[in-house]
Amino acid sequence: MSLIEMKTVFAMILAGGVCLPSAVRAAPMVLTNAKIHTVDPKGTSAQAIAIDDGGVILAVGTEDEALAAAGKQARIVDLRGMSVLPGFQDAHMHLIEAGVNEILCSFEPFDTLENTLATVEECMTSSKTEWVLGSGVSMTNLLDQNDNPIALLDEISPDRPVLILDDIGHGAWANSAAMRAAGYDVMDANPPGGIILRNKKTGKPNGIVLENAQQRLRNLAFPATAENIEFAYESLLPTLETLAENGITSVSDAGGFWPQGHVEVWRKAVANKTLSVRTSNALYVYPDLDFDEQMAMLGKLYSNDTNSLLRFNQAKIYVDGILEQRTGSVLQPYRKGAGIDHGFDSGFLYFDIDTLNRYSRALSKAGFQLHYHVTGDRGARLALDAIEQSDPQPGPHRLTHLYLVDKADYGRFKQLGVVADFQLAPSSIDPEYQKFIRDFIGQRAGHMMPAGELAAAGAEIVMSSDFDADELSPLIKIQAAVIRKHNGAADVATAIEWMTINPARLLHQDKTTGSLEVGKFADLVVIDRDILSIRTDEIAKAKVMATLLQGRPVYDPERLFDE
């Protein structure tokens, strides 16, 4: 289905979710000749499914049972032996950022310095905005080649602000004009939640900022103007199509940079009737803003109408940074001599512990689900400590990434009802990546992302993408999770649960989605083969043939569902 067709077809955020114009509303529909895996508590399989004209499932079972439930006027769709699963739910991604990054000047993370600077010069010419903007540079690779990269940008652009975002969302490279705009040129200490790297000889900023220090620059470069909101919205549209192409029907956008107009972008998608997924989005909690003022603003932006496709009911709290920048907060110090030298031998915290706990208590009391970014084992422990003193009512709360978790904390996930959210994409669990991280944390690298052990300890596991930092495809992740010899999914059915019913529970929509059961919405994906019966190493080759949101196709290139 094209973007134009999507705009024509969708009328979103009305009572009951998706509502199509009356001219194209269909009669009840029966999908037959299919291998349907319901992901219900019994693991039921079926041959047919009946869906009413409002997109609600009437029956799941044999063809006769489905036809009897749908009635004589039902439209029959023969799926010719293809398989059907509940629509995939990706509970952690950066959708607006992914769309914007596709349009910014693009850099190769580990390119040579010569090629990187050539790309900056090209960007100077092609960029029509006040700031020269790009993304994709590895800060570690850049600093390995030059220890004062601000001078390189200043030579190319002495007056026009330049901001090049990194490849993993935790740093940026800026010239002097950009640093002056943010006030970083006269700042002697690090800003709250961030790090300003400095020239070792002069003590002045070297143009690299890490963690929350990049946000002030981002807010200046991407102010919430009508033009920028439209730019971000137009960037979002093809990304929504990409979700549908991958069988994804629900997401949680984990960016939530509200000063940049992210909330308005999503609302624009609702107003223009182009939102084609269910969303339970997060709002970013800034370490450098006044507590009371930020709480008041977040309260105004909060929304949790379960009849709407768009909700902002989660608070994204960064506890620490990332291991490869030595900013993930760890119980045992990093190995000496590896990575960026910023003076934090055991990692970095966005908030002091008292403030972290204060925000956790206040936000949960205000109705927010707590969504913690943690990569180090100390970061995970501090997040669990914060949840322990927070209101459980809006939960389940969750920890995402979880590269390192101390075994002493495994049982606390079940005890506190905390969801463990992992990104088990091939790039994250690749042996070469483990080898790379071993330079930073030693033998601990062999025990990263303990999904299997946490599941055995009773924790609820969710698998998400962190798109666009990692691969988006649910099929690729399901294969990777099952093939992983240690700390992966026990089997394919378990991996599917990690991307369907489990995130549905996390996102408070398991009563209506996450499995194919009578009374639930027909959010589903049609796949060309049965991934539960083929070889595990063939799963990633399976092809999404169609994606339905509440019984309506949001992706159907073969026009299986044409009336």
C-alpha cells in the first residue's frame, strides 16, 4: 500500500482505535487456509480466523467455525498456506530520530578522517538549514584519529554552527559556533547529566560532548518551529511504512524529546490520519531542567487514553550511558587505557541517586510507567532501587538494554514485577562486538544481556529493536535470539512471545492485542512460511506478506486483502 493510499484509508484515533471512512468499510472477513499461531496461553494453532467489520476477532479455529461466526456476507481471503501471527510489538525504538537521521547528512561511523571531513564539506553545501546537521560518526573512532576535532570543523565552518550526531545516540561533535550557542565555551564544569570533553593541553572544549550534554545542542539545532515539526513529520512517514513492512503493529517511541516538538509530530500524524501503529510513547526526563518545572510540563504532556492509537504514558529516565564510551555505570571499574578518557573510571550517572529516586517516585505517582535506560550493572541496581520505592500502580516498570546485570539482582525483577527489555539483534550479540567490549570490561563481556538467565529467574522478558541503532526486523531478532547458545530464547515460540504478548502486557494492551483470541483486535502479520516449523537459521529469510491493524491492511503489496 502506498503512502498516498495510507493517507486516504486511515482515520485514526477515534473510539475503538482504527476507523475507516464508510465508503471503504468492509463486511466481516474470514482468513482461511492458513497456519495461525494464536500465542494464547495454550499455544493454540488454527486454520482460520473470523474478523468483524470493526476489526475485532469473532472466532479462531476451523474454517467452518470461522464462517459460522462471520455469517454468510463474510468476505473470504484464502492465504494459500501462509502463516499468521499476532502483529509484532516493538517496545523500544527511536522512530522520529530514525526518520530525521535518514534525511540528515550521513556519515560512516568508522570512516577515515579524510573521508569524514570531505563529508562535512559536502554537507556544508547541501544543508539549507541555519545549522549544518549530520549523523553517524563514531566518537571513539574520531578521537582515535584526532584529539582536538573542534579545530577541524572550525577550519571548514568558522561561523556557521555545525552539529554531527554520533552513530548510537550518546554523543555529538560540534564546532566552536555551536558550542558558543550552547554556552559550553564558558562552562568550566560538566553540565548535569553530560560530559564536555576537553583538550588536554588547553583545557578548552575539544568539540565532543557525551550523554545529556548533546541535548542542549540538539534543542538549539532542532527547535520546535512549525518548519522543523513539518520536517520531522515528513521524515516519520516513510519510517511508519517501514514498520508495516516488517509486521510491526505497536511501538513505544523511546526518544520523547519534547522541547524539539516530538509530541507535536505524533499529534500531526493523528490529525492527518497517517498514524498506522499503536503507540505508547515516552517523554525524556532532562537532568539539567528544574525539577518542579519539568514535572509540571511532563504532567501536561501525559496522555493514556486506551481508545487512542497515541499515548504518552511513559517516562524515559537515563540512569547511565553506554559501555563503549565508558559511561555505563559499572560495579567494577573499566579496564585502564581503553576507550574515551573522561575521568569516570566506573562509568557515569545522569542523575545523582537522590534525584533519580525523587523523579521515580514523583513520575510513578503521576501515572507514568518508568522506562529506565541502563547498560551497566550498577545502573541496573540503582534503577531497581528506584523502582522499589516508586508507585507500582502504573507499572510494570522496565529496564532496557541491560548489557550487564549482577546475579545478585536477578531475583529482584520478579520480586518487583520489573520487565527486562533486551535488544538481541545480531549486531548486539555478535562475537566481534563482544571482543570489542572485552577491551573495556574484560571477561564480563562474555556474560552480557542475560535474557535466558533472567527468564529462568522469573523475569518477564521483552525483545525490542532500539531502531535505528540496531536492526529493525522482528524475524531477524527471533532467529538471533533462538540461535544464541547462551542466554537466548528457549525456542521459537518463546521468542515470538517476547515480541507479541509480553510487550502487549508491558504496554497495557494485552486485553486487546498481543495474541489472536476472540474479542481482541485483529492486529496481525501474514508471513510467507511457518517460522515455527522451518529451520531456525531460515527464519530471517521469511517474508512479511501483509500487516493488518485492527483488521485493515497497512501493508499489502500483493493485494491479498483487496475487496
